Amino acid sequence: MVTQVSIVAALLAALVTAGCSNPPLSLSNIQVGRSLNPDRSIASITTLFKPSETIYVSVQTRQAGSGTVGVKWMFGSQVIDEPTKTVKYDGPASTDFHLRNSGAFPPGDYSVEIFIDGQMVGKRVFKVDDIR
């Protein structure tokens, strides 16, 4: 027999659990560039890089939430790297990733695909060239 006390306890437990869960992350913007600001947004936005430069991407999300943010760095159709970060934010935030080459990047067309919880949510293209 179910008592009123057990029903109330079950409802309270459900409310506490629902209040503790975080909504999923939602993409607001993708920035690519040469350096980061302290808030992990891009300080120097560009889509043209020298072979020796580090390339940064900032994945900006709209509101509080938690989840996994990932990127897929590509050189043409070749996958270079696929890092992920598990994050939990109390409001709008930026998650940063970078790509470095100990030698130099070959000139050509590159891209970075953005994933939130395994779903592709955007892409940015950029170029590496011998800029004089």
C-alpha cells in the first residue's frame, strides 16, 4: 500500500533530481584565430595562418549547461586530431582548443568541425599559407 508520505517523498526526490540536472549546451558562435583572451574567446580573429603559428578555436555557448565539446581538426579530407572536453558552465562561456605543429603546417586548406555531445553543430574553414 502506497502512503501519502511515500508519494510526497518520491515527488520531492524527483524535483531535487530535476533541479540538479544541467540543460544541454547550445552553440552561439565559433571563432578561429591566433590567440586567446582571458575568457577563452579569440583575441585575434583570422582565417589565414603562417605555417609556424598555433591555431586556436573558441566554441562559444549560450547559457548554463553541461556536456562534451569536441572538435575535429582537418587538413583537406585528412583528420589531424579530435580532442574533446567535458564542461559545466553557469552561464554563457567559451571552450578553447588549439592546434600546434612542432615543425610547420603544410600550406593548404584546413577546417575545424565543432561537436556538442557528439552532434556536429558547426564548422569553420581556414588556410595556412607562406604569408610574407
